Amino acid sequence: MSAHQLWREGGWVFATATGEPLNPNRDYHQWEDLLKRVGLRDARLHDARQTAVTVLLLLGIPERTVSAIMG
């Protein structure tokens, strides 16, 4: 079977390697697995986003730029 035979067009902006929609819980579970692998305490993925904002601001990145980066 060739790669194009595996693809399922669904019009998704972000899709799996076969064109299926992404599982909305995937990033959460990958985040939890990463924390366990490196021996860190449980934390919400949103906490990492907030930490990134704080670090960028502490580094002197303008708020407007941080806002653009974070969406």
C-alpha cells in the first residue's frame, strides 16, 4: 500500500500523518509523559505557557512582541 492510499482527506488544518483529525487530548498526554520522563512534578501545560511569557518579559522582550509570539 502506498502513502497516498493511506491519506483520508478531511479538510483539517492540523492532521495526523494519514489525514485524520488530531486527538485534542494528545498534547496533554504527551506533556504528562514528558514531565514524568524528566522527573518533574505535575503541572498544567498552560503553566508552561505562562512561564514562557514571564521569561520573555524578564528578558526585556517588548510586551507587544510577547503578545504576538503567544497569540
